[in-house]
Amino acid sequence: MSKKLTEAAVKKAVADSAAGQSYDVTDAGTARLILRAAPRGAVWIYRHMWEGSFRRLKLGPVSMIDLTAARSIATSARELLATTSDMPNEHWLRDQLLKRRIIESPPLDRPPPPPPKPTTWTYAQAVEQYLAEVKRTRRERTWSDRRDMLNIAEMKHLADRAVGSITRREIATIVAHIHRTGRERHAAHLCEAVRPMWTWLAGDAQQLRSGVLGADMSLLRAPEKTNREGDEEDGYVPPPSGLGRLLAIAQADVVDAVLADALLLTLSTAQRRRSVVNARLTDFVDEPDGDLTWAIAPIHRKTGRGKKRTHDLPLTATPAAMVRRRIAAAQADNKKESPWLFPARRPRRAGDVVTHIHADSLTHLLDALPGSSAAPHDIRRGFTTHLEDETGLDASELKLVLDHSEGKSGDDVTEKHY
């Protein structure tokens, strides 16, 4: 159907479209311009020949383009085909609509806005968040160790600082100060706690909240150990007289009874301090012959991760008597029984859980004893050195007692450090 379109014809096409009708009307007033009525709305179509076949270009809805503008665009399309080798397409149509202000030009390209400033944690908040993650994923002793190191007095002044603004050089200065005051192991220990925390803070999941944009602490190291002429290369080995003196103090009723008994068990078995303080009443087994065996659970063994068997140590008379005394006292206690052989002080508030003494308590005890130069680990060195030298015990037997993976490792820890 072809006729010269009027505004009235256009309005009728709109109404017919709304009523669900479909038809095309070719405008006799402008060549190749078609008004199409359809249920989806009335639209303008431009029909032309291109390379031997008819092509249609949808100009747009009647609601956007009136009759005058549609005729103008159709005329421009005809001129394009007559004077150039180009075909009217969507890009050409967009320029025509912009020229006639039927559509608006998009805003000029501008650089993207800067990313929002990350919400940063303070050092205190960062420590709190990191420790929560450590508690979820690691052993309790790892959590307590890092909690203590990350909150030492030398780090307190950083509490309100944005953790992302703290540099490796600042932490290295703190580490160097601790090192110069003679606490060399303490300085290295702080580095071992700070490095994994910064790595976690710089992780993708935490970076925007922490404000730490790079694992800058990965290179943090303590200064080299002080060269002390005449000292043992791999640590202090207390002499037999020094170990005997410690044993006498443990039995002399001059220090706290719980700490004295824990020291006695350490001296008698040469076990790691964490294994000692984690000892439970149920870890001690009466044998048919009357002896007492300490069955150290895998979770409390440094070499026990992933293993199921216990590390069994028969106790000699003195430590066995001490253990039986503590078990009997716990069973006679009318109050809530603690599962620990060496319980900490009872809590001040009702409902609080009684835990065991802290591993550092043994270290602090040895530091406080007059004339004592040994740390808990030095007792293990003395055990190995003196028993091998004085009694001729085979090194493999000593490794079994120390729980050094029973000497199976290619890097023999006992031979290297003990």
C-alpha cells in the first residue's frame, strides 16, 4: 500500500499498532520510506537496493522520530546511495539522529574515577583479625605464641597506626633494639610472627580492608647472632652439676608447687616444655608391673602432626611418685576436676575454664632462679650430651627419648644441634 503520509495517518498507525494490527504503508511523498504498524509499535523503515538485493534499515520508532524527520533522513539516505559507494547502516543512522538532535551525544570520554580509598585497619585491629584466622586454622599453641609476640611492649606504640602505613624499616628498627638488649632469640621470634601476619594482610581477601598493598615484610630478618668466643656454637649445654642443682631446687619446696613439679618432669624426661605443660591426668598409664608410663598425645608432639601413635616414656621412681601424687590430689578435690596435670590458677569468675600453666612459665622460672643460665631447651641438650658421654648410651636410644623423629630424617637434628 502506497500513499502520501500525513500526521493523521501516522497517528492512525500508532493506534492500530496498539490494537494489535500489522501493515506497511509506503510514503508516496518520499521515495523508499515505509511506515510499519506492528503490535510492538509503529516504526519507520527505509528500503533500498544494494548489490542486486533489497535491504531494509530500521530508522526508529514513531514515538521518537516524527514524519518530517523521517522524510529528512530518508532523503539523506537516497543522496548517500546516489553520490557515494557507501550504504546507509546503523553507524550512519546514529550520526543522522545526532545531527537532528533526536538523540543526545554521549559525554566525552573521561578517565575513570580513582578507586575508593581502602578502609584500613589499625595495627591493633589487624592483629585481632589475624589472630582470629590463626585460631581457626592453626594449633592453639601457634595462636597463643603469635598473640604474645604481636602484642609485646615494644609494639604497643603502633596500636593506633594504620597498619598499611607501617614499613618494614620501622619493624626492623624495633627488632634491632630487642636484639641489642641481648634478647636475640626474642628478636628472631618477633620476625617469625610479623612476616606471616603481613603476608595474610596483603592477601586478596583482606587487602582492601587492611590497607596493606604488598607483602613488604617478607624480607624482615633479625640481625646476625653476636659472636661470643668460647660459647657453644649450637646453644648452651648446662653441666651435670647445673642440672643437679635445678633438680634440687625443684624438690626443695622453695618455688610454686605446680611449677616445681613441672620442672621436675622436664628434668626427668627431657621433653619439650609444651609437651610438659599440656600433660593431662589421663596421659599417664599404670603398667601391670607397677611402673608408670607417660603417653604423650600426637597433638602435643612437635613431630606428631598427622600421626596417631603416642610417644610413650616410662617414668623413673621420682617423677612417677610426683605424678601419682598430683593425680590423687585431683581426684580428691571436691571442686570441678581439672584435666591437666599442671593446672593454672583457678579463674576468678564462675564458669571460666581452668587451663594449664603457660609454656613460658617454665622459661621464666629458669630465668628467675639465681645462678641458672639454662633455658628449657638447654635441658634437652644436657640430657643428650651427658648421657652419651658419661654412660655410653647409643645416639639412637637418645633420639627415641627426645622424639626427634627417631633419627629417620636425612638432616640429623640430634647430631647437628645436641
